[in-house]
Amino acid sequence: MISLAGRDILHGWGKYVFTGMGLGLLIGVTLSMAGIYRGMVDDAAVLLDNSGADLWVVQQDTLGPYAEPSSLYDDLYRGILTLPGVAQAANVTYLTMQVRPAGDAARERRAMVVGVVPGGFGEPGQPRFLVAGRRLTRGHYEAVADLSTGFRLGEQVRIRRHLYRVVGLTRRNVSSGGDPMVFIPLKDAQEAQFLKDNDAIIQQRHRTAVNPLFNRPGQPEVLEAVLAAQTQSTSVNAVLVRLDAGADPDRVAADIRRWKRLGVYTRAEMNEILQAKLIATSARQIFMFLVILSLVSAAIVAFIIYTLTLGKIREIAILKLIGTRNRTIAAMILQQAIGLGLIGFVVGKTAATFWAPVFPKYVLLLPSDAARGLLVVVLICALASLFAIRTALRVDPAEAIGG
Amino acid sequence: MADVESTPGEGIHIEGLRKRYGRGETAVDALKGADIAVAAGEVVGLVGPSGSGKSTLLKCLGAVTEPSGGRMTLGGRVIYDEGWRIPDLRALRRDRIGFVFQAPHLIPFLNVTDNVALLPMLAGHANADARARARELLEALDVGHRAQAMPSQLSGGEQQRVAIARALVSRPPVILADEPTAPLDSERALGVIGILNRMAREYRTAVIVVTHDEKIIPTFERIYHIRDGRTHEELGEGRMST
């Protein structure tokens, strides 16, 4: 038996293929939306991977450092290092802000500035690898930037009032929001995080000086000490902890909570915070969009197939009159609908693959999502064809005779 | 693999065929007792004014509409008998009735050969066999040279000959031709009737031609007139008959 659907498609292939391409662009958008969601999840996973930590120690009763602000004294890490099972502990600060190359405001971009203690690869908080340049070695005014910032090696970038020379470039170091990271020395980051402008410092000094508690007659050193304390920052956002091999993260976390009175999250808990709290709303937003796109696609396929079927009512009546089985006619319409979906899927997948790198944030197109997408497309096309099939099967063969 | 066992060559017979549309006071009797008998190899005309029941009769003969009463035999097999009917009318239409329409109504996305070969393919014959049978018929109808053409590439006369080939390809006991010459000029119209006569004799098929066409009415040996749902037989001039 010849394929009636195939012959019909070949007969009007131009219209069919162009319709499939139009549908394909819609499917491409749908796949891209799924890719954006996957990209967000992957960004969160990469953020945790790149931190190199097994435990995140944060301010008590906060979900810091990524989901909520957290502030710790920068000397707490020493006490944590003494606990059994802890191999390494390092302070870290995170601050999302606008960073721009010196003298080139047009290339300003949003970045997560990460303050780390200059050290070697593999230490908590450090970028895991570089694609160019070197790691941070000095205590001040050096930066390692993610490639997606667009900053170049040797270029100077401005963070708050200071200039930092880009000495290294890394890749896929991004925040959970997809902002690229710029690593700078911890001391500079602490200063940048809490730095006030000169006018504010003068006003603060004046306020402190007129406070009789701090400016006592005959005790000028009290005021000096208070002023010094006010201009120094001794806070960090978190302490990243690397455990000894074989150490139980939950047990070490429990020890830190009990003895240091701090909040601690294991990798699994931090993953949960990022996915269930930080990106949950965005994920739901994208899911809603996916549902709407799927419904729109289904409606479009149904409309196209219905219109194509209406255009063949006479032929269908003749086919029925000459004894074609209902299932042959239904199969013809179903095959055309699925064919349309397959063309659309190929076009959509190709389009999504080509335009994914153009998106400002990471779009991760997983083969498993593509396979699921193909299945959904086929299912939607099959369901969408039901209306047209119903119409075709209700055609009276007598219509071919007329009268 | 025909669903209906074929016993060709015995024509079509209807006795007292009735068809009522609707119920109660609004019921309309479109056929009030039609009688037709067409022998194998014979071509008869069926004429009648609009509203006479011609289309209803054609639909009943074509197993598209079920009659309310009466009896019909096709190729020696009872199709309807006072409320009873054979179970599979679709297979009956496929295997035992050929249709030729006013417009050829060829499937636009199949080429000429496949338009003709479709019926045997639907009946389960191998594609090669079906196409061979189609080509044989197309040759017999002088359109063999257009076997690979698409319907849109044919002239009106060629399309009608392909339609006749399609109607004949299953070697049905009866062909119902509904105004087959209406869009054609006299020469082509007579040509089509000539072909139907030739094929009827060759394939031992009974042919009923529904027509208003004054050009071809004189070619029938017998003509059935239908008026107010009843048929009346008349002898025609039969200029085409042997």
C-alpha cells in the first residue's frame, strides 16, 4: 500500500515544509526555554562545584551566602580549622555589582565580585582552573575574571573606587543568577563591600566625635579606637570548608553548629537552597511559559492539520466512497500531523542549537530534554490531529456523488 | 483479497426500492418503488428531472445510502432485502461498484497510475500487481502514455478516461456513472460513452449512466426514467449498441 500521507506531502511539499519550519521556530523557542531552565540549574551546580567546598558556614539563621545576606567575623575560620574532619577553611565574600573596564563605561557589566584569600588551585573559593594568565598572588588590586565578562588579560577594571588589573581569565564561573564572577583579593573585597564614600566617612566621624560616650574628656584614644573600628571591615559572607577524605559532612556540620554557634549547610542542603528557593520562582515562571508554548504549539498544529484536512474533504469523500477504510484515512492525517511535528522538531532543535550561544545567560540543551521534547511534540501532534481525524471520519461518502 | 466474493457478469437488479427521509409528518418518500435491471455488459441511461429521486437512487445503488425497503442484487449477490443488508458496505463499494463522476475527482496527489491502482492496493493487492493492472487499463483507454502524469497535467477528456479506468480496475459487476459527459463537448462526450460501452462489453460490467445530456441519451438501448420516486423503462435509440 502506498503512503497517502507521504504522497500528499510530496505533492504540496513547499507549503508543508514552510509550515513545519514556522512550527519549528516555535518548538525552538520551547526548547530554548527548557535550555534556559537547565542553564539556571547548571549555573547553580557550577557555583557549588567551583566553590570547592564541602560545607558552607554562614551567619546563624540565614540561608547565606547565595540566597540571603550573611555576615561572619573573618577570624572564625581559625576555630573551624581545629575541628575534627576539617581539612581546609577559607573566608569568602560575594558581592554582585557593576564592573567596568577603566575608561570604557560602555563595556560595563554586571558581575559577582568574589573576595578570596590569594592561594592555589583547589583551595576553597579559588577558581578551579584558568584559561589564560595566572592566579591571584598579591594581596591587593589583582583580579581573575570569567571570560564572559569580556574583560581582557592585562586590562584594568574599576570596582568601586579602585582599579584592579586582570591577571587571569577563567571560564564557567558564574553566580546562580548567571552573572560572571570576578575574583579579587579578600581584603579588597571586604573593603569594597563595606566601603563608604568620603563624605559619609567625614559625617560618621563627626557623629562619633560628638557622642560623649566615645569622645570622653581626657581619653582621646577611645575616639581613635572607635573611628578605626568603624573604618575597618572584619566581616566575610561565609567560610568555605573542605573536609578530610572520609569525613562525614553531617557530623562536621553538627559540630560547627554546636560549638561555633553558626549556620552550616552541606552540599546537598546548599543545592536544595539554590534550586528550591533561589531559582524556584524563575523555574516556575519558565515552566508556565513552557506550558503556554506547548498549548500554543498544539493549537497551531491542530489548526494547520484541520485546515489541511478541510482542503481535502472532497478527496476524503471520494476515498471513502471507493472503499478506503477509516483507519487508512485517519492514519493519513495522523502521519501528516506527526510529519509536521518531526519537521518542526528538526528545525526547532537546529535553531535552538544555533541561537543558544547568543543568549546572554547560559542555555544548556540536554539530549535527554531533546528526546523528551521530541516525544511531547509527537504526542501533541497526535492529539492535535484528532479533531481533523474526527472531521474527516464524519465526511459522508455521498458528498462525492453530490445531489 | 476481496471482502466480498466476486461473481462477475450478472449485472444489477433492484425491485421496489424505497427510501424515506425523516419520520412522521415530516417524512419524505424520495423513492417509492424503483425497479431496474441491467445485465452484465449492458449500458443503460437513467434520466429524470431535479427532485425526481435520481440522486437518492444513485446513492442507494452505490451503497452509500441504505434504502428503507426493497431488494437489490449485485453480481448475483443480495445486497439489500427489505431491511436486511450485507454487513460491509465499504468493502462492497471497493470491490463491486465502480464510480465515474461528472468531474473526474482524481486524487490530486497521486499520479495517474496510482490513482487507478489505489483501489486494488486498498483491497490488499501487491503494489506491483495493482500498478500492472492499472497500466493495462490505461493502455486500453488510450491514456497509457500519461501513466506518470499528475491529474492536473491532464486534459478534461484524459482525466475522465483515467476516472473510467479507476472505476473498472476492480472488475466490478456494476459501474455507476453520474453525469460523466456533462463538462465535455459532443465529440468527447460520445467518446466517453463509446469507451463505457466498449468496457462494459469487454469486462462484462453493467453500466448505469445518470445523465441530462441530450447528446448521449440517444446512444442508450434502454433508458430508465425516474419521476416522483418511481422508475419507468423505455427503449432508446441505442445507436452505440452492436
